[in-house]
Amino acid sequence: MGPPSSSGFYVSRAVALLLAGLVAALLLALAVLAALYGHCERVPPSELPGLRDSEAESSPPLRQKPTPTPKPSSARELAVTTTPSNWRPPGPWDQLRLPPWLVPLHYDLELWPQLRPDELPAGSLPFTGRVNITVRCTVATSRLLLHSLFLSPGTGNATVGRVPVDDVWFALDTEYMVLELSEPLKPGSSYELQLSFSGLVKEDLREGLFLNVYTDQGERRALLASQLEPTFARYVFPCFDEPALKATFNITMIHHPSYVALSNMPKLGQSEKEDVNGSKWTVTTFSTTPHMPTYLVAFVICDYDHVNRTERGKEIRIWARKDAIANGSADFALNITGPIFSFLEDLFNISYSLPKTDIIALPSFDNHAMENWGLMIFDESGLLLEPKDQLTEKKTLISYVVSHEIGHQWFGNLVTMNWWNNIWLNEGFASYFEFEVINYFNPKLPRNEIFFSNILHNILREDHALVTRAVAMKVENFKTSEIQELFDIFTYSKGASMARMLSCFLNEHLFVSALKSYLKTFSYSNAEQDDLWRHFQMAIDDQSTVILPATIKNIMDSWTHQSGFPVITLNVSTGVMKQEPFYLENIKNRTLLTSNDTWIVPILWIKNGTTQPLVWLDQSSKVFPEMQVSDSDHDWVILNLNMTGYYRVNYDKLGWKKLNQQLEKDPKAIPVIHRLQFIDDAFSLSKNNYIEIETALELTKYLAEEDEIIVWHTVLVNLVTRDLVSEVNIYDIYSLLKRYLLKRLNLIWNIYSTIIRENVLALQDDYLALISLEKLFVTACWLGLEDCLQLSKELFAKWVDHPENEIPYPIKDVVLCYGIALGSDKEWDILLNTYTNTTNKEEKIQLAYAMSCSKDPWILNRYMEYAISTSPFTSNETNIIEVVASSEVGRYVAKDFLVNNWQAVSKRYGTQSLINLIYTIGRTVTTDLQIVELQQFFSNMLEEHQRIRVHANLQTIKNENLKNKKLSARIAAWLRRNT
């Protein structure tokens, strides 16, 4: 699955589904068609000696009934009930994992969604289906448990082979369907379970089967697609919905003849079917899948076009809206997909298992991308490259996302983790190899800097010693909601960092060799983390070059089973190196905290520009005499070569001083990744009380010689932050920061302003520039750099006069904002008109923010009046009042506006928007009196419980502001000394 959305999409929809399902399940009054055909004769309990003893451990008593339901007189009178946990005795239905009594071998699955092009669904769509599941019995049992949620069962006879089904009921809290049999099934025998069912497809959900309604070729259309990871297959068909319970699938889709149906495997055949109303439907069958888990099953029914090519004899098709195919938006993805497959096939020496690959771009897909075997599903933004996207970072991002999902064809699809606690074996390795793939095809890309920017920077900001979330969880019994929460930055980014660190302290050849062995051994099967470590250990034991201080399991378990990461501190005078857990704000009194064990830390390092042999810190502290430095100006040490280790580095005062001296004397002698590292580590360590802020600031003195924009980006995102330069502190620090930074910005500004003026297309393949330019540009203009303001005026005026002269995308937000800030109501009205006439959602949001940049209170007041009248601001995607309130001028205008309009604002944007506005307007509070005044101002707008919560949060804001004010004062004092 693609990296998670920052907005999060699980909780609200899951709650909604549960409530909807509870209502639906309580209305169930249908019977189940369940016929199980045994390959053996029925076995009465008397012929199974000791059965009750064995079931005491692994299965419930054979005839214990969950509810006192009377035995039906016939199968058609079978009662289907839903039994909440307080209505039933304890049993296997209370467990979060399926009992091991049945193993699925094969599914014959048919789905029939009632999607018609002439009757587009209004929010939901019914579907019916049937599934025949071949299972093997491993433990004698008279109960069958499988997953089923929000599905209504069909009607008909109920038997299991020759054993009748007495009762069918649902345990909603654990998402089970329970079938009560008259007699037990026999261990070692195979049976076929037949079930029919029905359900609803929803447009506003993105789990199970869901709808996209969209516009193509000027017409409103709809498609149906699936998202079954991690636990949503049970929303679509009754199944054994756990990753280790792999099976083969024969899939049949019934659909309108004007649509195409896609699934994991190639189309096997088509026929025609007539419904009870005489309407004709197409029946599409697909070839049998390999053994795979339920979460990889995929379906799409759509009216799309495609482009295709063949790679090593296997067809690749990219499907998208007909407009997108016609304008070539799918061509880039098509051109890179085949070579990526070939590269990974050669790297692992394992051919891609399926005969074809379909990749489809959905107009809206919250998961970003999904690696379903043979039918990968993407959001359009992660797959389609329009001609106007040449000056965005989109080309590189599409390359990474496509590589990630193709990597899953080996990590996840071919070899699947045994349970979700090891999901990082899927996502972490897919995330790591997306960078290896792109580095192979683009060897000139600065791989370490890109990994830092995309992965390391973000995860190191989130991770710390008190995070309870390790990469690999020891606990296995997760609730469904907890499984969904595992798809987070720790699984993806920390998992990728673990793989990268492992590759680097071994070597690439040994790393890949071990993975080949692991993938080959567990193909079409499941594995755990220890299985991976075992294959790495075998590879290590087969050679003598790489010597480790412990087994690979002991080394890597110290990283994957612990939360957080270490800070490594080197005293360059003594050579003493120590490690300690990284804590937010470096809490001094940790007696009440649970201390992490030590990590086994690989230390790759440089001395005086020369790479040194790998050493290991496998204790809390250790002496490395070779790391001592002399008084010579040429003697310096850097730990964590290329930032491949997952830790931050600190030095004693002499160590930092030596690095400062080298930066000021010859910064190019230090690789770019380490100039990045110094800034990021030092500012993080200072923010969390490991070192003084002055130590971090000293590292910025050399910046007049810095010509790498990614280094400048790292400086600016750490130094020019809202916390440090907020309105609370701005009058103390702004003029000092302006003099200090403008003196150093000339070189980097001249490089990129020249490119923007003379040949902006030169940036199209410079990914680091594309992601860094906005911060450079907005800071330069904020500091009042005359050339930045002038360039903004020029670009804005050219665009206004000739809209075909598009503002370069990386700086468009900044140019639009300063075009409004430096202009009058004339420019503002032009943006409003553009906003009204565009249908592009992203552009609307961009324009809405730009219009809030006006410095004229009357314009901002008019803007908010337009917003609450809803015309032309018809959607709630952007809360205009909050946007206005976030600026310095707008804060006061928005506050006054609320006095007379708070009821209209609440009606337009909801009560929560008022609370958000309080925090936005009150972001500068530093005294209790200010809090009281603010609360009095808003008192009539809020309920009592809201006032209590607001007061507590404003106190938190006040304390943060006071802390930042002290920090800002220290920065100001340092700037005075160094300006």
C-alpha cells in the first residue's frame, strides 16, 4: 500500500461502517445457503475418542450453543442472528484471531454489482455474490468461523457435506460469521463451503468495494473498485481474512456490457446473462490466481481506455479516464513500469509471477496506491503526468510510487508477512527499494540527500524514546482498528531506514544475496521477521569479509523491537563514545520513565575527509582512540557516513568547533549530506536540550559559500519557523535575522533567480530544487529582498496579462501571495474571478490562500463576507475565515468579523471551526490576562465543555510561546554578536 495520508482515513469511516453494519445486521432475517461437500464420510462424535479433551485447548465444546435458539424445523426456517458479546457465552468468537480448525485452499468467487451507465448511483449501489470456499479441516469441530461484515446472507438449504447447519449467527465486534453444525467435521478432510450474500457499495467510503463518480469526455460517469488491505475483504465476501491463510482464487465478475471488468488475472472468457427484468449482462471470468492472501484480491469495473506495452513477454496496461489517455497522461507511467519490473526480476533472480499487469488510475483513492497482485490501483495524482506537470516534483514522485508498488510484487505478494505485526517486512522493504530502483535508473540523482529529504527528515522528527510503537510489534492480537493504524510513518519510513542501515553495514552484494534466499524460500508462503534474520545470518556465515559483533538477529532486534533511536555523542578529546535514548526535550528526571536498552550501533565514519573502517558501539559507552583529534586545523571527525545509521550525532564542544572551522575554511571538503546532517542534528538536539542553540547557530556562519539549495532548505526549515519568528518574537528578531541571512543569501538566490528568469525548464529534473525552492523564495521575500519582491511582481503581472505565461509551479503560491500583498483590489478581483471560473480543486485551494495575503483590512473583511454567503465559495474545502485569521493583519480583522457574524460562521463551517479560530487568533498569547480576555470574547459562542477545553489549550499555547520567547531572545543575542 502507498504511504498513508496525512489526514488519516480510518477512524471516522470505520465508526460509520460499524454503526451502519450494526443496523443492517439487526435487520437480518434471511437464511444462509451453505453446502459443504466432504471428500469423506460423515463422522459421528462416538468415533472420535478424546475429541472433547483436544478441543478444550483449541476449539469450543462441540454442541455448546451461543444462544438458546430453538432448532429450526427446516433449513429455510434457519434463524440468522447477531449476538453482541454480552448476549452470548465466552467462546472462540471472542478472540481476535480465527481458530486454526479450518484452512482455506481455494475460492470460487462471483460478484454482481448493479452498476449501469444510464443509472448512475446516488451514494450507494447494491451488489450480490456467491462464494464456494474449499477448506481443509485440521481439528474436529462442529462450528465454522470465518470473517463477514456488513453482508446479508442469501437464502437456501444449509448443509456441510451431509452435516446440516443448525444455526448461523454473527459476532459483530469480532467480525465473524458463525455456522453451527449438527455434527463435527473430520480432521484431514476437505470440504466446500457455499455461501451467497449481498451488500452495498458506497461512494463516500474507500474500503471494500467503493464507487468513484467523475467526469470524462464531458459526461458524468462512475466506476467501481476495491481496497481490501488490511481487513476489508470481509466487507465484500465471507472469507478467512488473515494474511497467512493464503489460497487460490477463481473470480467471476458480472457487469454491464458497456463496462470492462478487471481483476488480478487475465480474462479467461466472457458470456452473456439475462436478469429477471430481461436486461443483458456480461459475465467475465478470470484465470486462477497464485496462492495469495485475501487482502490482495482486486476488482475494477469501469469505462476506461488504456495504453499498453509488452515487457519480457508479459503485457502491461495503464488504465485511466479516456481524456487522460488521449492527452498522454499515462505515457510516463507506462514507459517506466516495464523497466522497473525487469530491474527487480534481475536483482532478485525471481521472475514476476503473473502473466500480466494492469495498473489503473482512479479519480479519487484515499490510499494513494495499492499493490494488488496483477491489478495495482493508484490515485490519479500518483500515476498520471500531465504536460503542465513538467515543473513539479510529480515525475519523481510518480517514479517512487510506481517503484514502491512494484517492489511489493516480491515483498508482500510473493512473500507475505505471517501477521500484521510484521507489516514492515512488506512496507519497509518496498519503501527502501523504491529508492534503489530510481537510483539505478538515475545514477546522477543525489541518493543520500533524497533519502534524507523524503524519509529520514520526517521520521527522525516523529520518533523518540517514549513512542510506544516499535517497527516490529511483539504483540499479535490486534483489534481491526489497531491493524489499520500500523500503516504509519514508522512502518514505512522507519522500516525503510532499517533496511538501508542493514544494507550499508553489510554490503550491497551480501544484502541482496540474503534477500534472494529469503524470497526464494518463502515464495507463495508467509514469513516472520526471524525468518528474514535467519537468511541474513546464513549469508553472513557463508563468507569471511564482514564480521559482526553479534548475530544479525540480536543486532536488528535491538532496532526493530524498540521504540525510538539513540543519540550518539563523541568526545573527540578522549575518543569516548556513548549512546543514550533520544527524548523530546531531554527530560532530566527520568526516574519514572522506562529506559530503553542499548542499541547495537554501526558507526561508519570519516576522519579528515577519508572514510574509516566500520566500528560498533554495542555498549552504553566505549573508547575509540582512533577518533581523537589533535589541535591541527585539518583534524576533524564526522560520524554516521552518508546518514545511513538511524541515529543522531552529537559532539563535545571541541568536536563541533572543529567542524565549524572546516565549514568556514572549505565547506566543499565536507560532503553535502553531512552539511545537511550537521544542521538537522544540531537544531534538533538544541531544541530538545542536548546542546545549546548557539552551537547550532554557529554552523550557519559559512552559509555565504553554500550553493546547495537542499542545505539551505534544511537551514531555513529549522531556523525560520513559526515558533521562532512568530508575532510574539518577531519584533526582537526580525531585523537581526534579516541582516544576518540576506548577507548570506546572495549566492544561492542569484543562482536560482537567474534560472527562473532565463530558463526555468532547466529545473524540471532537479528534484531537490523543486522541493526546496518555495522555502528559499518565501523566506527571501519575507526578509524583504528587493529582487525577490521584484521578481514576484514580474511573474504575477505576466500571468495576469497573459494567463498562458504560467507562474513556475514551485513558487506559484509565493508569487500569488505577494502579487496580492503588493497589489490593490484590482489584483484581488482578478484572483477572485480566476477562482470562480476554475474547476480544478488544487488551484481553488491555492487561490483561496493567496487572496488572504492582502494587507487591506476592508478587502479581507469583504473576503470573509463572501465566504459566509457561500458564493462563489460553495465548498468547505478551505475555511476562509481561518485562512484570513492566520495572517498578521487578518488576525485582528477576523476577530472583529466574528463579533457580528459568529453564528453565520458556525453555520457555514461548523462549531469546531470557532474553536480552531480561537487557537488561530490566540496563537500569540503569553499571559493569563490575554487568555481571559480571549475567552470572554468568545464566551457566548461556546458550550461549557468547549470553554474548559479551550482554556486548557490556550494555556498550552501560552507556555509554548513563553518558551519560544526565551529561545528567540537567545537567538537575537547571538545574532547581535555575529551580524
